[in-house]
Amino acid sequence: MTHFNSVCVYCGSSFGTDPAFEAAATRLGQVIAGAGLRLIYGGGNVGLMGTVARAVLDEGGKVTGIIPQFLEQKEKMLDDVDELIVTETMHERKHLMFDKADAFIALPGGVGTLEEVVEMMTWAQLGRHQKPICLADVKGFWSPLLHLLDHMRAQGFIRAQTEVPYLVAKRIDDVLPLISDTLDCIAEPAAGTVNAPLNKL
């Protein structure tokens, strides 16, 4: 099993309408801390964002929060984290989150969450990184995005040579094993083969 040190979690600054989303955020925080991983996240104390961070902290885990100045009050910074970074811009925040994370997980969220995870998919598609990207498909939340990606393939906008790499986990407890297995495949490809697109593993 490939060792990794940190995961970046993208998720909503609200709770959504289904209690399953908050429960999933809590469980994800627990498994991240239990695996000895550092959580990299958006720095807020509200919604699913605050839930996952507090769950990591409650289990004795380590948390890095990264938040831009203009969101300090709106997203109510979580001061209990052991590392809190305040950036000047959203772009600086996103680059730091990318640099500090070994993998990315998307819980349910809004357009900000969507934008962040799709950007990581785009960077991977363009060959800028091979860090695993996992959609935590809680109650089928990401199904519309998965259908859209399939539609893009069918229409010829995503082709074999420009495949979009991602993983899909139906259960929170499957997220970290999927990421670890993917890192194993990247680190040790079979002789005479090339790495498969991550969404096909």
C-alpha cells in the first residue's frame, strides 16, 4: 500500500438538505484522522467544511485550514486547527491547497466545490499532476456530474487521449482505500503497460 500524508477535502459551506451529507462529512473526518493523514481544507467553521475539520480534530488528527482574507468573517475561520493560513486571493488559496495535498476528495457542495474539483480534474487531464481525485458520491450527489462527463465522452469532447481522471466512492469508508490503490497503480505500473486513467481503475 502506497503511503501518503495528506488529503484535501472540497465541500459545502452549508449542510445541504439531507442529513446524510453531514453524517458523511463527520465520518470522512474520522477516517482521515484514523489513517494518520493531515486534512487540507478551506479553513471555515461552517457547513460541511466545519464538520469535517472538527471531526478530524475530535479524533486527534491534524488540520491545515487555508482561507482568503475576504472570507474570514463569512466562513467564520476555525481557530482550533493547528495550522491556519490566510491568503490574499482565492487563486493563492487554491494553489496552496493543491501543493499541500497528496489527493483530493469532493463531498457534496455548491458551485465553489464543483469548480475546485473540476479544476483538479482539468489539471490532471492536462498532465500537470497524478494526484488521485475522488468524488464521495453520497446519496448519488455527484451522479449528474458523472452523467455530464459521460455525455461529453459520447459527444467527442473527452477522448481516450484526453481522459478525465477521477474515482467514485459510494461509501465514505471506501474513499481512502480507493486513493491508496490508485497511488499503488501510479507508483508501480505493470511491466510493459502505461498507467490507466484513474476513473477506469
